Amino acid sequence: MIKIEQVSKRFDRIQALNQVSAEIQEGSVYGIVGTNGAGKSTLLRVMAGVLKADSGDVKLDEQGVFENTEVKSEICFIPDLPYYFPNARPVDLMEYYAVVYPKFDLAKFKDYCNKFNLDLHRKLSTFSKGMKKQIFVLLGVCSGTKYLLCDETFDGLDPVVREAVKRIFIDEVLNRRFTPIIASHNLREMEDLCDTVGLLHKGGILFSKDLDELRSDIHKVQYVITDPALEERLIGELDVIKREARGSLSCITVRGSEEEILMAVESKKPVYYEILPLTLEEIFISETEVVGYDIKDIIG
């Protein structure tokens, strides 16, 4: 398990992380989502021991990560723009990773490269952005570490490769001690893959929850209530995050149990109502609007 305890990190006048706390259970797929500049990449670097937190701590299985070589051997970090040696080929990186990570699986890496049609002896500088991303994700998977930290894993990958990478992650989780932690803006991909998500905003964490729990705690309801007084009573009774209206049709996003929400709606004599499924993207927008990150403030 990775335990993040009250971690803060500042760069000059920029507070990149502010008292971030979360627990990442072993064997889960954890997603880190957030607004631009929220601190996702900084958090991954602190978790990997690349950066030292100004305050707070990150522990892997009860041991501190920073300047702990033994613990770091169980973590592989793939940044959004990974560095590679000039004129390096995938085979050169494979040999380098095999030195750094004692459990690196050479045969598996060669097999994956063959399946993805990636030439081991071609210079990496001649690869497309998506192909480079594939190489580094495969290096991370084959490193044999318990934890793989990925920054923007799916950026630049075509739909077929994205699906293949998701299946590889799930396969690894099922067959060995493996916990991928993924920071991404691609909420659709995260929704398909992650068990748990943490939402960052302005360096702080708004929540860290199991996706099923998250969906059970927030709902979208569409209804028509002809009596304005009854509708206002409904709004007053519920924990409404967002409210929209198009003519007589109203739509609200609400915190609470589905049963309690529907009981409240039904008691107001609606002409029509239904509960709609919420995507992770809609939850993200609703939660960030609550803390003032609203599209209306951006585009007027």
C-alpha cells in the first residue's frame, strides 16, 4: 500500500501540493485526475521519490520512499515526456532497465514489442509520439515492480493500442502483485480502467474514492414538476450540486442515496422523472464547479 500523508510541495511562489493525503491499496488501479496545474505530475514525482516533499511523507508498505533505494526498486515512474539517451533504440533501453530493475522481464518485453510491431533496433528518435509512449509503458510493465506510476499513459495512443494497454494492465494486476497509478486528463479511459480515483484541484485533493462508491453518492435526475413552489421545496430538501432547466424540463445533480433522492422527487408530484447515469467526466465537472472552477467563468 502507498500512504500519502499531508504532503505539501512549493516551487517559489507556486504551491504545487497542499496537504495532500490518500491511500492507494495494493492490487487496485488508481487514477489521479485534476484540473490543469492541479499538481498531478508533482504528486507522481513525490510518490516516486524523484522530488522531496516540503512537508508530509509518502510511505510504501510503511517505509519512506525518498532516498530509500530498496523501496524505489519496487516503483517504476514513466513521466509524460520520458528522457532517453541520444540515438537510443528500444533494445538499448531494455538493457538499461534490466540493470536498474532486477526483476525486468527481457523475454516479455521482446514479445510485447513484436506484438505491437515495434522494431527493437530502430532509433527511438524516429518513432512517433504514440510509439514512444508504447515503448515506455511496456518498459514500465516489464520492469517487474509492484508499483507503476504513469503520467498521461494514453496520450498519443490510437484506440486499438489504448485498449491493448488497458488489457495488459488488467492482466498484470490479476497475475502478480501489481498496482498501476495513472494521472490523466482522459477521463473516459480512466473510467473504464480505474477502481479508485483521486481528484486534485489547486494542489489539494477534493476526494479519493472507489468509483462505485463515488457513483452511488452522486446522481443526476431529470424531471418535470409543474408547481414552482413544490420544485423549490425539492431543491431545499436535497444537496444539489448543479441545477439546469430547459423550458419545463429540469435537471439536477445531487449528492445522496438514490432511494432518498427519488423519494423526495416523487413526493413533489412530478409529471415525469428519471435518474440518469453519470460519467466520470460529469462528476469531475460537478465537483470542480463546487470549488469555483466553472466553464461560465472561463468563457463568460
